[in-house]
Amino acid sequence: MTSTRFLSRKLCLGCLVAVLGVAASSQQASSALAGTWSGTFQSKHPSRSPFTMTVVIAPGSDGKLIGNASVIADCFTDPVLQVSVNGPKVVLAGSDTRRTSVTFIGSLDTTGTLLTMDYIVGGGGGGRCESDRGEGSMARR
């Protein structure tokens, strides 16, 4: 009985270490994103112009990363983006003052200096850009 209890505690401790390791790894990846990023994106729709976006990523008052974007695109302007990291996947999602939502999904390269991302635009802005999508990258500045 004692050996069963010991084994059970050892397994629980192993699970806790694994969970904390994943959380620490995710926290390090999130911290690696803090800073200024800038790059160009191109819509899949030929009628849309490419746009250059600069995002300053920093912890918000709650400690979570927030991205303040400077961009004037055909479909949205200066969105505030929530930043999340799940393993290699990086997501920047939010909306602008016209309630046009935009989500960027991609990954950070192994050097930590280039974000390669796809984007999709939804709702708001009068519907003219509903489901616009494209791709691009941003480099650390």
C-alpha cells in the first residue's frame, strides 16, 4: 500500500512538473514577442491594396500581451490586438473602432525575429470586407 501511495504521489508530481514546464515555455514564447514588429500583408483579393502594419506588443495591465497596431488598410484601421501563444502558434486578434474584427495566425521563426502570418477580416466596416483574407510577415524592429 505504501509503495502504491508513493508511486501515485510521484506520478502527480511528474504531471505538475510537465504542466509547469509547458506554462513556462508558453510564457517565454509570449515574452519573446514583446517589442515592435513591422511588415507587409497582401490580400488574396486582387482588388485590395497591400498594407504595411506596425504592432507594438507589450503586457497590458492584467499582464497579458496586447498589440497596438498602426495600419491603414482597405478593410480596417489601427486595431487593438490580444496576443496569444500556443506552442509554435501565434495569434493576434482584435478589432478596430468600426468593430471590424481581424485575426492574424502564424508562427515565430527559430531566430525570434520574423512572424509569418495569415489574416482574416470579419464583420464591421459596413460589410464591404467581410471575410477578406491574406498573408504576410512582420520583422522585429
